[in-house]
Amino acid sequence: MDCRSMTGFGQAAVQAGEFHLNAEVRSVNHRFLDVVVNVPKTLRPLEDELRRVVARHVQRGRVEVTLSFHAAPSESAALTLNWPLLEHLQRLESDLAERMRAAGRADVQPAQPYQWLTFPGVVLPPEAAADARALRSPAVQAVEDACLALVAMRRREGERVSVDLLAKVRALETIVNGMRARAPERLRAERERLAGRLQEWAGRVDADRLAAELVLYADKVSIDEELTRLASHLREFSASLAAGSPVGRRLDFIVQELHREVNTIGAKAADTEISRSVVDAKTLIEQLREQVQNIE
């Protein structure tokens, strides 16, 4: 049984030369597959490929991928200057000084040497000089490994949910068998009630017509077909669960059918014991419905 939850988390780290890459992948339930990729500006060209990596491992769920990297401390991981920005700032300073002198403000002092190095974006960390093409392979590997960890967690959670789902299915089967055992007694009681009414109507209603109406009424209130379909749906639920993911949508459909059949039984059954069983069955079916929402 390979039934997977849609909730999970995975992370991985990869060393690529002077850079450490860290990937985190987390997922929650969603009707379809929705992948959100968060990467530094340098790695944005890889976003589509990283989405395809996730799609190879996950069929349903909202998946958020976070990929970051940083340079390991070393002499080779040197800081760099953003020369275009630095030269632009110096030109602005020169233009400002010239305007102020033209306005008679000779007291304007130029910036101290190296002062512009403190301006945001002038001094760049080693990561800013990284090449997305050089980091492509390790980035894909990091996300791939994180996805494997995510799937492993989703599988473990799915196994726990599957055990609970099967326990609820067995409980529903017990309820269905109880209603099936009760159904003939319920019909006998209904016939006896109608037979008593017959005595009151004796001589006033055509006996053959009345007998035919009783047969039609017994067929109308019979719940045999609903019980048969319920048992079939429960077997299909167990078989689908055993088949493994992706199966969440199919299980959700089966749960809807279970609810439909139990509602019909509740509408037909004028019997206290069966009505009590219907309430118990609806409670279990609602619990099934909530849990299958998180099955891939």
C-alpha cells in the first residue's frame, strides 16, 4: 500500500565548489498540483526546471520550494564591486558639487575616499557573482533530494492515515451488516402494522387491490438495494486505498456515494434502530471525508 498524504516537508543540502546550496520543500493539501518556487535572483532562470523536478515526484498538493545558497568562507570567495553603480554615484556627486558651486555654495564637501563603499549594493557578496548555469546541476540535485525526503514523509503520514481509514471502513461494514440483519424484522413489523389496518378496512376495500398496494409499498420502503451498494462502495474504497496514490479524488467520490446511500436509507427507514445506525454511519463517513481530503 503506497497511499500518500499531501502534507509533508523535505530538505537537502548540496556542496558546489565554493557554494553551499540548501533546498526546502513543503506541501499541504490542494485539489491540483500547485508549485511555488522561491529562489534568489541569480537562480530565477531555473524556476521552470525546478517545477518540473517537483512534478516528477508529486501529483497533488500545494508545494512550496525554497532554494538558497551562500559561499563558504575562503580567500577565493572574495567580495566584488558593483562598478556601474559606484561610477554612477560618483557622477551624481560630481554633478551635485558643480550645481552647488554655480549657486554660490562653495562649502560643499566631496565625499571622503571609500565612503561610497558603504552604499547598499556597491559591495557585492560572492553569491552576486554566481553563474546560474554553473549552479544548475547542484540546484536541481538539491531540490531532487529534498523532494525524495518530502515523498518519504508523505508516505509515512499516508500509511498512518490509511490504517485509520481502514478501521473506519470496517466499522461502517459492521453497521451495514447490522442494518441488513435488522431489515427483514423491520419489514415484518411493517406488514403486521398494515395487517392490523386491514382488519379495520375489511369489506370496504378490494382485497386484491389492497394486496397489490402492500407489495408496492414493501418494495418502496425496502433498503436492500442501498445496503448492497453501500457494501460495494466500501469494498471499492478498500481496494482503491490498497492501489496507492494518486487516489485521493477517487476516494472522495466514493465517500460522496456512501453519503448518498446512507441518506436514502435514513429517508426510507421508519425504524428506530436503523435510524440510530444511520446517524452512526454518517458520523464515520464525515470522518472519512475529512481525512481523504489530505490523500494524494
